[in-house]
Amino acid sequence: MASFAKFGNDLYTGKRSYDFVGKRKIFFVISALGIILAILLPLLRGGFNLGLEFRGG
């Protein structure tokens, strides 16, 4: 756990950096997959469980 804290501290102080812009295509793909899963999974599980307000009760 201490090494993770040191990594975060190094990022904060500028001793270490992470190239987000250079890996943007990977992050776009990961984001797109997450969005697609978030849309498809409720539909694959049988639709939405609508409450009483939408059933006319």
C-alpha cells in the first residue's frame, strides 16, 4: 500500500507522469465498450423493471 501512495505522491509532485494523451485511443475504446455495455446489459436481462407508475396502477 505504501508503494501505491508513493506513486500517487510522485504523480502529484511531478516526479513521475503518465501519458494520457498518447494513449487516448486505448482510453476511447475502453470508454466506448463501457458505454455499449451499459446500454446493452439491461436490454439483454429482459428489459427494465418499470415501477407501478408506468403500469397504470
